[in-house]
Amino acid sequence: MPTYLALLYDSPTDFADLSPQEMQAIIEKYRAWSNRMYDKGIMVAGQKLKDGEGRVLRAAKGKLRVLDGPFSETKEVVGGYFALKADSYDQVVKILADCPHLEYGGTVEVREFDSN
């Protein structure tokens, strides 16, 4: 069965105005959804990424450039990921249809892992 990577994009400011109690309620929704996926044997891995940190590496003409990332000029950043088992893109889309990330205005990009 193929494995798919679901990249979770959101705006860094999406949750900035929430109270700690509101944020905790959202975290619990994600946790409950993830636990259901693990219990069904669909979820392989998943993790939230640390806010506001990262590095972007580029090489040009043999020189490595390391930039602080994610890019500040982008509207959305990768905030986390899920690795999910599914038979097809159609099935993984159905699995992700009730993911809390979509409920809160996030974007989910899905890519299949290359099995070669």
C-alpha cells in the first residue's frame, strides 16, 4: 500500500489571537484525529513543526547559501506533516477530508512517496 505525505500549510498569524484555552482545544482536535488515524493503521507518522524556525539551503555556482526560513514573504509556511497509508490519491483525500487543519483554514498538499 502506498504511503502519502500530507504537508500542512498555514499562515504564521492564523492562531496568533487565540487564548491558551482556545489553542488547547484546537490541539486536542488534532490529537483526536491523529489518534483515530493511528488506531485505524492509516497514520505512519505525523508531527507539528516548530513555529518560526528553519533553514533554507541553496547552492549557486558551487557556493552554499543558508538562509533563515521559512520565507517571510510567503503567505503560508509548512507547519507540520502526516505520513498516511492509502490505496490511492482518492482514498487519501477522503481520509484527509475531516482533518482539523482544513477546518481552521489551512492548506494540505499531498504527495506519494516514491517506492523505488
